[in-house]
Amino acid sequence: MQEPFTPTEIKIAVIGGGTGSFTLLSALKNHTSQIAALVNMADDGGSTGVLRDELGVLPPGDVRQCLVALSDSPKVRDLFNYRFDEGTLKGHAFGNLFLTALEKMTGDFAAGVELASEVLGVKGTVEPITLTNVTLVMSDDTGVEVRGEFEISDYDFGGKRPDFRLEPQAEPNPRAIRAIETADIVVIAPGSLYGSLAPALIVPGIGDALRSTKAVKIYVCNLVTKPGQTDGYNVADFADEIERLADGPFLDAVLYNTEKPSDNLMDTYAKAGEKSVEFHKEKFNGKSYVAVGANLLAGSIWQNSSTADPIASSRTLIRHDSGVVANAIIELYDDIRSRQQA
Amino acid sequence: MQEPFTPTEIKIAVIGGGTGSFTLLSALKNHTSQIAALVNMADDGGSTGVLRDELGVLPPGDVRQCLVALSDSPKVRDLFNYRFDEGTLKGHAFGNLFLTALEKMTGDFAAGVELASEVLGVKGTVEPITLTNVTLVMSDDTGVEVRGEFEISDYDFGGKRPDFRLEPQAEPNPRAIRAIETADIVVIAPGSLYGSLAPALIVPGIGDALRSTKAVKIYVCNLVTKPGQTDGYNVADFADEIERLADGPFLDAVLYNTEKPSDNLMDTYAKAGEKSVEFHKEKFNGKSYVAVGANLLAGSIWQNSSTADPIASSRTLIRHDSGVVANAIIELYDDIRSRQQA
């Protein structure tokens, strides 16, 4: 892949968790080695949930995936994502056990992440957004309260925009705050708005850092809505929720997709209640940030890919082309910076 | 530690398994980086046994400990030996999960060991003595048959010297054979004679390699007898059993300890049925190998050690001083080689 011209290394901080942020990290590392992945720490599902329950550790899953995304060692990458499929280890990703062993051994999750980074030959750093062992709690104005990211991820909000908090009160990781303060670009990655981004954005101190940093702050909007949670949300709704969760305004730009997926694909998604996130220009009147559209879709690439794996080659998904998104982020940054300097 | 003068790097192959061989490997790596640890693959106890049962993998435990012994990275060493103490992972050493994940992922235990060696910064190589998934079987002339290294390790042989075999028939690892063939010194490490050394020595092809190699072959004799298995064995008995198990003669020398542990310590050991291995000069008449005695004991060092850990400092054990044993091995090799050349 041809790298765009970057006169000095840009510092990028990426806030997220979930597949969207992992693939975006992989693509952004082609632009700079000065990259910090800031990871939400409320995950309590799957292998991660079992390890938290049984061993009282911080959630390793998303940290592992960020490490893998930023790793330069294909073999160690495969190892970290290897999942045991039998016996009492069944379902555990090896990298989760790695991070858990390090935390139990040193009593220090951050030190464990650092050693894992060394072993994996990671470009940049992975910073837990908090080192407090937290649970995400959702509540709405009818008194409903749902505890735990995994529970919340399946919960039907009934059209409401609920409140979120972390219990106990989270302390921000000073290194995560510093990454935001010193970045040239802060990217808020696409991903589950309430399941992945909310638990990162509501950590006390993150909103302050986002408002005070001189970085260009870009939110990459989701492609489809999530049934029961973001039904009917358009691009502005997503961006507004980002700012609400972290006490904005702070965004400089929202990057959204302009290309329609095929009708066929949309029909498949619609059956699961997922619809394209629409863009309405007029919704951005009076906003403190700009909306920038581009064809960010990877669908066609997947359909035509000549991979050896017939299942992968026939699997068509509505997803971002992370390389295109990464390029668009860098261009948008250059654009905003040169307008600021003009 | 001051290294003895070694004009060129000596190639050493160490056959063993168990604590004695791990500490000896640590000491020998100060003399050469050309070291190959040849590991018995019949272990089926503890974390290793569970992983073999549940996942059908080769036994990782002794390989892990050899890797750790040869590692130059203290942090990764601690990690590999870290044992989970809660939940479903309880009792598993992290390094065992590492090797197991690699074997499951690649289907190739040897490739996994190689990657682990990279990560650990291992000096030399660790070679499973066979890559066949074997069980150690003991039988005696009364028709008794005991299966599995763990079972055998606790079995009372009633004064007999039983026969051992591996099921299914083991294929030797060609790299282990080659390590013996190309070594300057082959060390048969101290350790459980029937639990650790037998399953290595009886692998078909190992005896042939030991007989044909030009290496100096040195057996480091145990310090104490094991109740129910080697009661009353003297130095010559141990050495004879080594040769019987691998179809000798092939030994050049037996290195044994001349220093008596304190009466106090001997009393403690005697309560568990363990006694000093005695040396009787006349037993070596007509043997094809020499017996060389030296003070190899670490007891006094342990008693006087000013460690911060009060339990460790008060724990006095009858054990080899591995540094002294390593030096003695190198001196003995130089001595035998110069006599051969004279």
C-alpha cells in the first residue's frame, strides 16, 4: 500500500473498542507509529467476562484486540487471537490469558499491557481508558436500570436515549488523558455507540481532555443502526450522542459514508432490524462541527476478493474500508489544519 | 560469576526433565550458548496432565521449564512459570497454556517450542526427545503393569528393577538425535531415575545415538535415593540403570557428590525414606566409565543465604550446587579430551 505524504509523524489517539476500532487501528498504523489506542474497560462478555468473574481482573479482550491490531508480528498476532475450543479452557482467547496472567502476577494491568506490547512488537501504545474495575450501568427516566455492558448490548431502549454511568466511579488513566492532550488527531472510532463508546466517553476527565486538547477531533460515524438502540438515528443523531456522553461540544468533524450498499445487502440487514445511517444536511445547521461525506464502504471489495477461503469470499458485509477511512481522516486533518492556519 | 576459560563454544546436550535438569541448564548456559535441552515427553501430572487429557496435546510442562531455564528475559521467565490460583484456570502454568495454544494453532509442537524460544530469548534450543504422544508403561516379572509417569512416580517397585516402555512406540525427534550426535558433551542430568530419565532414555534411537556419538557422556548422579524405587542404590547402581535403560555401555564418566549433608538434614530426609547415595570404589572395577567425586552440595549455601524471604532462607535441602556441577562437567570434559589426545 502506498503511504500518503506525511512530513512529520502525526500523533493519533483512537477512542473505541469493538471490531470497527481494531480494523481502523490496523489501517492508521500505516500512517504513523505515534498511535495510542484508548480502550473502554467495561467489557464483561465471553472469555473476558469469565476471567473478570473468576479472577477479578480488568477486562483483557478489547486491549488484546488493539494490541493485535497494532502488532507487526503475524505469528504472535495469530497466537494472541487463538481461542481454545475444548476442555476447561474452551472459549478463552490466548491473549486474554496472557494479559490476565500478567495482571495477576504483577498486580498491575498497565505493566502487563506494556510487556505484551513488547512481545507483540506493537507500533504505538494501548492505554486502558481507566484502570478502575468498572461496571457499565444504564438507566432511563422510567427508573429502569441495566447493569453490565453485555446485558446492555442486548437491551431494547424503547426509543429513549438513556443515561450511563460507571460503578464504582472510574479514575481516568493519566496516560490516556495525556494521549488525548498531546495528539494531533483524536479519532472516535465507529462501533457500538452505547456498548463500546459510551463506557469510554463517560469516564470522568475524558470530556475535559477532549474539550481542552488542540487535536483535531473526528468522529467516524457508524454505517448501520442497531435495533432497539439507535433505530432511526441519522449521522447528526450519532454525533450529538457522542457529544452528550462526553459533555461536548468538542468535535471538529464527523466523517460519514455516502455510498449506498446494494439493495440485496440492505434487505439482509433489514431482516435483522439494521438500516443505513442516513445523512440529512439540514440537521447540521448551527453545529460546531462539520460533516464530511465520502465513499467509505468496503462491501464491493469483499464481494470481489479472491481469497482462498470460499466462506470469506462469499461473505458480504456492510463495513468500512479501513484503509479508505484512515486516508480520509488524514486528509480531513490536513484540510482542517490548513484552514486554521489560513 | 567468573566463566572458566573456554577457547571455543562447547556444544552440550542435556538429557533430563525435572528440577535437577532445569537448574543445571541455567548453570550450563553460562558456559556456552550451544546448548540443547532434550526433554522427556511422558509427563502426565498436574497442569500438563489436564491439558493432555482435555486437549490431546503433547506435555508442555518440562519443555516450559527448560525454556525458562535457558531464557535471558527475567520478566517473561516469571510469566511462563506463573500459575493461576483461582477459577477454571487454577493450577495451570501460563507457559503450559502458551505451548498448548501454539500446538493447537499450528498442529506442530516443535514449531510452537521454536516460537516460544524466540519470545523468551532462549540461549540454545529445547528439543522434545520424541514428538509421539506417548504414555510411560512400567512392568515387572510378576506381571504387574503400571501406566503413566504420574502413577509410576508414586509406585513402590518392591526392590525390583522393572522394565519400561512407551506406548505407542515412540519415534525419536530427529533434532534430538542430531543434538546428541553433534555434541561435545552429553550430560545425563540428575533427577528421578525412573520418572524423568527412563522415558527419555528408552526412546528408540537414543541409545544408538549415545553409543555412536563422539561426545563425552557424563551422568550426574542423584544425591539421595527415592523410597520404593531406588532404596539402597549406590552410585554404580544408578549409573548401571542409566546404561541398562538406553542399552549401554556408552558412559564416559559418572559425577558424584563426596560431601555428607549435615546429620540434622539427613535425619529429616530419612523420615521420608530418602538416604544419601553412597559411593563404593570397588563397584567400579571393570566398568567402562570412570567415577569422579567432588563436593557438589548446595546445602550450606542455602542455610547461610541472606534472602529476604524467611521461608526460603530457613529451607535447607539436599541439592546440587548447579554452578559447581556445571564447572565440574566442563573440567571433566577437558580432562577426558586431553587424556584422549595424549
